[in-house]
Amino acid sequence: MKRVLLTLAAFCISAASFACTNLIVGRKASVDGSVICTYNCDGFGFASGLGFSAAGKHAPGEMISLRGGRQIPQAEYTYNVVGLMNENQVSIVETTWDGRQELVNRDGYFDYFTLMQIALERSTTAREAIAVIDGLVQTYGYSSTGENFVIADPQEAWIFEIIGMGPGRTGALWVARRVPDDCICAYANVSRIRQFPQAKKIDKKLGFYVAEDCMYSAECISFAREKGYFSGKDEDFSWREAYCPIDFTEVRACDARVWSFFRHHYNTEEMDRYLPYLDGHFDVCDALPLWIKPDTQLSVRDVMNDMRDHYEGTALDMTADLSAGPWASPYRNQPLNYTASDGTEMFRERPIGCQQSAMTMVCQMRSWLPDAFGGVTYFNMDDASMVAYVPAYCGINRIPEPFRDENTSMTEFSTGSAFWMNNFVANMVYPRYSAMIGDLKAAQKELEDFYEQDQKEIEARLEGLTHGDLVSLLTRKTDEYTAKMMSRWGELAKLLIVKYNDQTINRRMAAPGQTAPAYSPVFIDAVKEKTGDRYVKPMKKAMADR
């Protein structure tokens, strides 16, 4: 029997540059002892549903067909995978950093997304997933550019950076570091590992180096010497400097997102010392901390809100200057770079929350609960800022209909698709952000409050159920949670079109004291400066309302 592996790889690999964000929380850095990792999968022109592959035993000789017609042997047993978390609460999320383009090997069997999927199907722990990945790429080759995986389980989280060895070289180069349990970390499309703990000898059983809370491939340093990327002492070797030399673009478009996440949970004055780095002054500062110990522990809800960040309240606040327009919007049209009428080259900020997200997820892994409901993926399709996160347990046996890829056409709107219902609402809010965002956030909070309370009540009753009854109940609850979100977002869409009809506010629906939305003060002042006395004589209110 031959299995065809279908993944989102073709879409993810072709998505826009600087196009994903991962946040990581160690178990002692979270309020309840859970390990948390996140993923915004960003890129225009595609939707990304909640994937699913069922567990199963496989016959000797069974093969998997990969992209390009290549085949590899199937494992004897594969685990259930919901989204990017398997039934053992192992999660793998990613962000691309490209690195040295000459190291791409298009003859390698594995693109990064297929590698993630197969590792999830074959792993019981994060460490085992790392070993599986190494075994696959050393045997069959790696075809993508530089990539980071966050590989986590209920006990620990690892950051794993990988890049190929160029045309004609089977294998891959990689380094993995364990995030300290009491720390938080983040990735946003740029390599972040520099120096790392090193071992004296290769682990003969595993075939790679294993040091204190660090693992790395056998040729990690020697290959850099061979290619002329590094010539110093081994202990001075920097992975990032060798395989992903950075400039202002990578820092401002990518590391700035990491900085903003850290700033939410650490002394703001201390984090603002890195602003020269974000401005490209590498002589003052040349890197962010790889991880930090947060001032207070983080909850899942905290991390959800972190995924919605637009640099609010920082020196990079996207709502606070003229480019935010009349409605103080944190959203900007493409492209990343643009040119002023006088020929000046300019850029726009690239935050964590962005309109081009195909999907967003927050993966929570809880060691003290049975795996079937200890692992939860809070998921939705489209921009994290514009959606409510819906709980999907890793023990379910099917995906809710609105989250299925086959129910989302990119050329036809459907009220049965979570992607299109979320986009329907978001694209009403984007043009009049400051006017409408309060109603959206209220609906968002309403749903997430409900899910949080309902989960507590349901999970308290799950102990003692048979496996079959447990799977059935979790699947039903995930369906119900999704249906509730779809219904609430349908109500929200109708509310927005009626309440804010014709760019004003329906007086019958306004809250006490609420008036018609006004332009932002920054925009008004800019109009006055640009137009002089043209608009300085106010009209009578009665006439203005006609």
C-alpha cells in the first residue's frame, strides 16, 4: 500500500517573505505549568485550514509518496495529528529565515512542512522529533531554505534551526537549543542562535552532537569552515553569522516582532535599550537576547493577545502617526517598500498581527492531564487580531467543517468557511479601524471568555471516560466551539454593517454618550497643516448633519 502525503507545503513555501511568527513559553514561565508555542502563518492568496491525519498501523513495505514523485518507507505506526500537534502533545511550528541561498538543494526529498508533518506522525517527545528530523534529512536530503522549528512537548520547548548543504549534498546542517523552563522566546523570520554549548564527541547512537541543553548536526561547524563562512576557534563559532548574515531588513521586519513580544513581559526601559539595534546601528547593539525571564508568568490568553500585536505603545506604534490614516489603523497596504514622490525609498513596519495571515494557532501542552485533552490547539483562520481563538483538542478524530481546506475556495465566498467569515468581518473593520475595532474586540473577548470557562467545566468531568467516549466528547465539543464562533461572527458582520452604515453610527444602536466616529487627532492636525485655512471655519451643526 502507498500513501500520498498531502501538506500545505506548496502554499507555505511560496508565501511572502518575512511571513510567520512563533512565540514560546516554558512551563515555569506560564501561570499553570503548561508549555506554549504559537504560529501565525502569513502570506497573501491562500487559506490554511486545520490539518488532520489519523493514527494507524502500517504494513511492511508501505510507502509514502512525497512531492515530486519521490517515495520513502512508511513507519510501522503513526500518531494522530491535529493541526501541528500530535496525540502525544508534541507540537512543531515554524518560521522561515532563508539564509545563504547557495545552500538550497532542490534535489532533497524534504521541504520543511513535510518534514514537520512526518516528525509529528513519528514522535512521542520533542527530543525524539529532533532525532527523527535529523534521520530523515541525512538519509533523503533537505530542499528548503533556512528554517526555524519550535519543537515542544508538555515538559520542554526547543528551538531548532536548519539549512541545507547546497546542490549535490544530501543532508542538512542544524542546531537546537532548549528554552529554559522559566523563560520566553520568539522567532520571526530571522536566525537567532549564535554561540551555543558544544560537545567533545558525537553521540554514536544518534549520529549528532549532544551537549548541555543543546544538540547540533555532525558537520555544523566543519561545513562552515569548508565553505569559508567561518575560520576561528570552534568555541567562537556563531551559527547565525555563518549561515544567516543579517542586515537592517531582517532586524526591522523580523527581530522587531521578537522585541515587541519581550517588551510586553519585561522591563520596558530595559527593552528600549535595543531600539538602536532595530534602527540598524549594529555598532551599538548587534542582537536581542535569545530568551528572557519574564517579569510575571504568562497565561494562554496573554499569548493570544501577543499574537495580535501591532507595536502599540512602543516607538514603532503603527496607530500613532499619519501613516495610520484617519482611522488610526495599524494596517498598511503592500508592498513592504515604497517610494515617495521625491524618489525617497521608504518602508512600512511589519508587526506580528497582519492582514495576510492564512491562519493562527496557540498550542498549549499540559503535562498533568491525559494527552487527549491535555493538548489544545487554539485555532482560527485569518488575522489573529481579527478572530477569536477556538479550542481544538488533540484527541479529536475529525476536523470541524469550517476549518477544513476543502471547504474554503480562494475564488468563491462561503458562509460555511471560517476563513471567509473572518475575512468578511475583518475587511469591514480594516478601512474604519478605530470606529469598529471595539465591537470586534468585545465579540472576541466574549467568545474566548466562554471557551475558557466551558473548558474548565468540561475537563473536570473527563476523568474515567473510556477512550472511545472521550474522543467522541472532545470531537463534539470542538465542533460546538467552532459552530458558536461561526454564529457569533455572522451576528457581528450584521451588527457592523447596520451600526456603522454610511460611515456614521446608527443612533438607535449607539451606547450612551457614544457619538459618530471621528478622524484621529494626528490625521486632523496633518490635514490642517497641509490645507491651511481652507477648512477652519466650522459649519452649523444642523447643516453638517444634512
